Amino acid sequence: MITVDIKHEVKNLHIGKKIRELRKKAGLVLQDISNQTGLSKPLLSQIEKEVISPPIATLLKISKALNVSIGFFFQDSDPEEKVALVRKDESKVIDSRHFGREESGYYYEALAYKKSKKNMEPFLVEFKRQKADKLTYFSHEGEEFIYLLEGTLEFRTENQQYVLHPGDSLYFESSIPHAYRALERRNAKALTVVYPVR
């Protein structure tokens, strides 16, 4: 189970500040980002003010609109390394919350944030137990791969459900609205690799 002080980690990343700086540097206003991503201005404003932390799908949409990789938001600098090693004590964990009140149901940890230019975005994701009617569905351009490490995970689309056990894997097109939830009392943990379309 992820035991890092998540609020402290999120604050140190300054994701909202980085988004605001990139947006202003590009001469864009919140409405421009809203138009490009389909995200509401109030949500974008809350993210920029660091009131809430964005789920992976939301951050992918914002990164595409700002023409950077999602990994940019986890970096302290922008090194051009050909090999990037991230030690386990260098983790950057996000407790993903949607619209400030509703939890998206997972934590995610960027595993290759030190590599600035890459085609894949690997994460260690920990999914929480939730009621089916409380699930939030996300979609974004690209493809996604999940390999379940621990627990039991339910993957849902709008009309199908799949149950994964440790050792099971799933590959899907991320444009399909999708949601996840752990089915046991303990959280489910998976290696997730996202291939965003830029």
C-alpha cells in the first residue's frame, strides 16, 4: 500500500503552478484550455490554484493542450537523459481527486518522470474500493495497458465489466469512457502504461 504523505507530495510538485505558467507562456486563457480539452473553466481554475489534484485522464488532456508530456508535471527540471533511473524513495504519488469533492478512486505514482521525452507514460496505480454507482468514468486519447499486481480489480466501460486478478492484464483504447474499482477491502495495485496521442 502507498504510504507516502500524499498531500505533501502533491504540494511539492506544484502541478497547478506549472500548468498556469505554461498556459500564460503560450498566451492562452482558461477558456482556450477549456475549449481544447472539454474540461470546465472552474475545474481548470481549481487545478491551477492547487485546490484539487487532477486524475491521469485530466492531466493527459491538459498536457496535450499545452504541448508537453504528462511527465513534465512530475519533473523538478527538464533533463535530456537517455537513461532515467527513479529510485523507490524518489516516488511522486498523487491522490487523484475529481472536482474537489468526489474521489476518482485511485492513487497514482509516476514511474519515469525523470525522462522528459518519451512515448509511454508508466504509473504504479493503487485503486480504492468504491460503490459502482459512485464511479467516475474517464476518457482520453491514446491507449492503455494494465497489469494487475495485487488485489482484485473491476474495469468498467459503459456497457461491459471485466474482473482482473493478480497476473491478469488488459489493453484498451483510452477513448472509451472507463472506470476502475477494487473489489476487496484492500486496495488493488497495478502497473499501468499509458500511450498518449500527441
